Amino acid sequence: MFKKLLLVVAFFVTVTSAIGQEIAEKDLIGSWSLRAFKMKRVYFDIEKDSIRLPDDLLVGKSDSEIKEFETLFREKYLKPSTLSKIESTRFIFNEDSTVEANMGGNIRNTKYTIVKKNEDYFMNDLESEEQVLIRLDNDLLHIHINDDMLLVLQRKED
């Protein structure tokens, strides 16, 4: 009896997880702001003002070496002028499947579709024919630009 109960629970957890991961155009409608990003394998959380380095860069490094690397990363990639552009990044998804992307003052409007391939979801730019992997997790939209660039957006409160 206990095994059957576990199987039923496991089934519902699996089904619920799969349902929760589905993404449709309607799920994106609204304004989104940049919460975090990954660049050159370094993850920067804007809200927490924190940097997370990849594990392989941390191996054998002292705390002072890690702090020095974080400082150098901030000086090179997170200058105040750059940071203000990063913080002003916005995506506005509209009901007509268009998106306005304002990235550091560079504004781009395009039409998009969402396509499911296997278990992954992709956003297709219908004008440039570019395709990016997307994931919706805990009300955060993850946009994987390439292997080395990730944008994490959160829905902006109006």
C-alpha cells in the first residue's frame, strides 16, 4: 500500500512539474526588468549586488584572490555607466506577440513565437530568425542568448 501511495505522489509531482514548465506567449505579456545576468561564466545578481564565480575558478583560490577577481570583474564589466545601462534593461511583451527590448538604450521591436522542442522552449525572432532558449522558473524568465550569456528577467510591477 505504501509503495502505491509513493507511486501516486511521484506521478502527481512529475505531472505538476511538467505542467509548471510550459510557456506560452500569454505567460510573458507585461513588462520585465533585468534581475541578473551571466557573462563570461560569471553570474551577477543586480538585486543582491553579488557576483557568483564558476566552481572551477574557485578551486585552490584564497578568499583574498577571489575578492580580487570580483573587484577586477566589477572594474572591467560593471563600471557605473555600464551598470546604469544594464539596470535600465526592459522587455515589454505585448498581446500581439511583439516584444520591445530596451537594452541599454538600444531599442528593438520584433515579433516572436514560442516553440517547444523536446522538453525545451525557444523564443523565435520572426524577423531575424534568431532563436533563444527560454525558461520560466519561480516567476523569473531565463533567456539563454548563447553558452556564455544569460539574462534573468523578473516581471516588473506596474
